[in-house]
Amino acid sequence: MAQTGAKWQIHLDLAHFVVAEGGAQWGKGEPNPTHNMPTQPDSAQKSLVFSGEFRPLLDQKKRLTIPARWRPDGKLEELFIIKSPSRGCLAAMPQEVLEAMGEKAALQAPTVEAHQAFKDHFFANAVICPVDSQGRMVLADDLCRFAGIEKEVVLAGGGAKFDLWSPAAWRQRQQAASANYETILKSLGL
């Protein structure tokens, strides 16, 4: 707020109001270009962050329940699953993350043809997994076999995506990454 004589000028989003001293009268005022209050993004603009570790069990139909906090307002309708051969797990992500990864590959591909070949393979191998109204999704048998998932699944948050691991593979991954993780944490002052 900037004081203008006996009046206060308030900038809220794109509306500018002038309040008489004591707040008795409201009216439109001129914007104050020297004072811009930051606005909070609404929940529709916030990016979903997958964080934490969860260990749901697959039911008889190979369904697992996505944690409620990963399903804001129950609006997670589908996820895309990609096999991660170098890590031995599955990566799950919303459509916008899948599309961004496909485009990000353009920066790493040496040629336009190499980028297109990657995208062809990447999108052809992305498995669409619908999420039902109770937050459950079915893991196809080939995905379970690839990741060594039998009954228990480790869901490990990874920011814009999350990974699905067998408990044994996750334990090995954690042990292998422990020293590196601690070194980086220390460099961040944590």
C-alpha cells in the first residue's frame, strides 16, 4: 500500500481501489506502478508435486491406490507409465510432464531426426493408466514383470513424476544412492 494524501491505494490482482481514510468509501483509483503486490497462484495453476514414499499392495486385479495427497480434489484421471531400463523401475507422470519430457529430448538429441526417433519410441511405449474415482489404477502384467513387482509396490515421489519399485529394488537403490544423497544434502546446508 502507498499512502496518497489521506487516502490509501491498494493493488489487488488487476483491480485498483482507493479507500478513504477510515475505510468508509470505496471507489476505483489509478494503479500505482511503483507498487506491485505478488499474487498467489490459484490451485489450478499450482504444479502437483509428488513427494514422499508409500507402500500400497496390489489387489487381485493388479490395482494399486494412488495416495490421496497425490490426487488433489480427486482430479487425477490418468497417468502415463514409462519403463526405466537403466533404473529397473516404472516412472508415472501426468500428460503434461510426459509431453514436456518428449520436447526436452530435443535439447539433447544431436539431430532433428534423432529427436523424432526418440519421440516415436518414447510415446509409443508410454502406457496410459486410467485412475478411477477411488484413486486406483491397474498395472499391466508386463509392467509388473519389468519392475519385479509382485504384491507390494513402493511409490517414491520424484517431483513432477513418481516411480514404482519392487521393495527389493528400492532398497538396493537407496543403499547405492545414500552417500551421494548425503553429500548433496550437506552442500545444500541440510
